[in-house]
Amino acid sequence: MVILPQWEFVINENGENGMDEVLRFENLSAEFDTFKKKYDLPQTMTLPHINSRKRNKTLISYYTQELADMVYHMYKWDFKMFGYKRIMISKTKKTPQSAPASSSCREG
């Protein structure tokens, strides 16, 4: 299964980020609260939580360096446009280590 890169959904006709706001999934609850305040939306408004499941392991524990590299190369422009760092898997433990930050894309 391949999921389309997210940058394809946010670029405008000039190839720039055409969104006023981009909320990150990993901080969605807090960022959505800020979003509601900024745009004067009802604080009672909530996002539905669909298809949730409990995991005993962190997502990174399923990754090898080879898989992390494949994900990075497949979604390289997502990493750049949204400011994510490339994941380097520690050889001793399955913990992410940040790679040096790469150049960022133009944002509009």
C-alpha cells in the first residue's frame, strides 16, 4: 500500500504551500484547540477519533534503518515541506535519532 505524499494536497499552482494552517497529527489535540481559538470556533467542537487502537510498542520499534530510509526517500518532499527530520535508527536500541536537518522548501 502506498499513501500519496501530503505535499500534493497542499501546494498551489505556483508550487508553494497554499495552506494557511497545517496541523500535525502528533500534536493534533493541542493544535486543534489553538486553531479553534484563532478562528473563533466553538470550543465544544471536537474531532472524531476513528479507528484507534492500543499499541504495546512504539511505531519506531517496527522500523529498521533500511525501512526508515525507504520511507524518507518515498516522502522526501513531505519531510522537507513540513519540517520533519530524517530518522536514524540507533544500532543499540530502537530509538529515533535526528539526522542533520535538510534544506526546507519554499513556503507561501
